[in-house]
Amino acid sequence: MKKQMFVGIAALLIVAFACWVILQLTTWSIPTWFALSVYVQKYVIGISFGVGLVTLLVGLRLNLVRQRKQEQE
């Protein structure tokens, strides 16, 4: 279980870093007149990161429930 939590946290950090890199690249490459889109893009990346986090936590929880069922059998 601890190994799975470590893998989950590592995956979360990798996703967070990737989102940060994408955000930095888009802000550097897009002109200032396109700034509103970058502002919206920050929220889109934040929301997608949140959805990924929730998906990761739900997956870990379901895996834990499945393991407990197997142990009981």
C-alpha cells in the first residue's frame, strides 16, 4: 500500500510539473494581445490537474477496496 501511495504521489508531482512547463511555454510563446486566452488557459490547466488528481485518488481507493476483497476471500 505504501508503495502505491508513493507511486501515486510521484505521478501527481510529474503531472504538476508537466502542467507548469506547458503553462510557461504557452506564456512565453503567445503575444501579449493573446493574454486573455493565456489567462483562461491557466484555469483550464488547473481544472484538468484537479480532475487528474481526483481520478488518481479514486483509482487508488478502488484498488485498495479490490485488494481488501481479495484478502477476505
